[in-house]
Amino acid sequence: MIRLILGGAATIVLAAGFGSAEAASRPSASLSYTDDTRGLAPIPMSERGLPQAVAEPYFKVSDKAMPVEGPAFDRGGNLYFHDIAGGHLMCLTPERQLSTVFTDATLFPSGTAINIDGMIYIAGIGRPPSGRVLRVNPKDGRAETILPASGGYAPNDMVLDADGGIYFTDFRGSATVGSGGVYYISPADHSVKTVIPNIGMGNGVALSPDGKVLWATEYATERLLRAELSGPGTISRVHATYYFTGRGPDSMRTDVDGNVYVTMTQQGRVLVFNQNGVPIGQILIPGREAGHFLRVSSLAFVPGTRELRILAWDERGDGGTMIFRAQGLAPGVTLYSHR
């Protein structure tokens, strides 16, 4: 028995069983999985409490698993995206009819942006460092080179600003070698300007609703970058607002409230951040707990709505390649250039 004297006559007596209660509270000597930690892509502890939604199947692209990227809508509601390995630019109509619009087997396309005139800009990694940026007319499939392979870049993703300039990410580098970056192609003469240098495998890129903030993801170093723009292709400051856990931040889109949606390409989910880079929600792909559809590459908003289309493929199962649907927090940003 342990007797504690508190102040004057106040006494607390602890029974001899105190030691056995302490022993009972000790963790087990055997480590085991829990529902939160088993599987290939458990949600990190710091992100488990975020509000979440679960996406729904929308369209099956293929019975086979194939890497798909770069979804973007035109003003008619047609969804364009890429079969990376085949070099195909594909079009899914609002009636869910799928066709191939353009093919370049050497391009390895991964980013898409569509102008107000319907012209489609494509970022292709190629065989690094020999990537290109093309402008394609979807009506006849004719392509014009905007950024030639001689530039030595590996363009991964892209976004148009209101003046017709192109921000694109360069997928070169690694976690220890920052040879990638974010660059700006002038609408006037197609000259290239460095925006954010020395990053490890630049991947996703997006603009805020007012076009004054540029967002980018570093695939190799697992960072979300927020850059304030003082003019086209010119930044006043840049911050790393978030460090991701696990693999790996891919493409992104923004909504009219300034929120940022980042696909997690090895985790079967989309992380949502507010305009300051604070995580505020997530969208889960069904089947991810069992290791299916972990490869989530990119997403796009249906113009004028909160409706999202999310691209994913089932690398470890037999689910093939799918487009999923979900709703974001606000309608998506549409920055069609008027040039």
C-alpha cells in the first residue's frame, strides 16, 4: 500500500494493485497491422481525420491497365486525355463515346490545355531530354510545334494563362538532383523563361482563379510549391507549403475558391488544399484499400460545375483503366485564353 500525504490531514491511499494496473496498460510486445496501417497505401496519421468523399465509376476506358494522363474539357463538354504509351490523344463526348483524335508515338504525352478557340496544347515528355509542346487542331489532327525537342526539356504538365502564355513543368531531376523546373512560354514569340528552377521532377501545375498564384508539385521531393506571380512568368516569392508522405504528388487543378486538388499517383486518392496550402479534404478511389486503382494521375472539372473526372488505372488487379467521378468543394477554374 502507498500512502500519499497532501497538505494537512488530507491523505490518499493507493491499493497494492497499482502495479498490476500499470502492467495491464503496457503495449503488447508483438507488433501487428491495424485497419489503418495495412495495405500498400495507408493514409498517413496526419491526414486520416480530413473530411473525405469516395469517387464513383464513370467510364471504363479499357479492360487493360494503361497509363492515362492530361484530362481537359473543351467548351462543348468533350473530355480530352492521353494514352501515354501509345501517344494517343483521346476524346470522350458527353454521350460517353470514345475516339482517338491525334497520335504521336514518340511524344509520350502527359499534359493538356485547351484554348478558347478549341486548339489543344499537349506537353510530351518524349525521351528526356527531348520532350516537346505541340498545338493540335482537333478537327483535322494537324499539329504545330510550340516547343521543339532541341530545347532539352521534358514537359510533363501545363496550364494556359489569360494572355495565352504556357506554364509547363519539366520532369527532369531526382530527389537529390534538382534539374527540373517550371517554365513559361511567351505567347508572342514562344521564347522560354525560367519561373522556378532546380526542382526534382516537376509534375503538376495550376493557376489560382485570379491568375496571380502558381502552384506546382515536385514528384521526386514530394513537395507542394506555391509561387506568387508579379507578372507573366515572373515570381515575387515561392514557398514549399506542404511535404507529402509516401509516393507521390502528380497533377493538380484549382477551383473558384482557390482550393487545390492534387492527385496522389501511388495512393488512390486526391488531396485537397486551401489557397494557403493547408490540407482540408480528400477524395478516395474505391478499391484502394485492397491495392486497386492506386495509380491516380490527374483530374479535370466539368466546366462551370463542381463535377470532377479522375483518371486511374488498376496496376495490380484486373480493373483496367477507369474514369471516376466526384464532386469538389466549388466549381473548377476555367482559364481559357482569349489570344
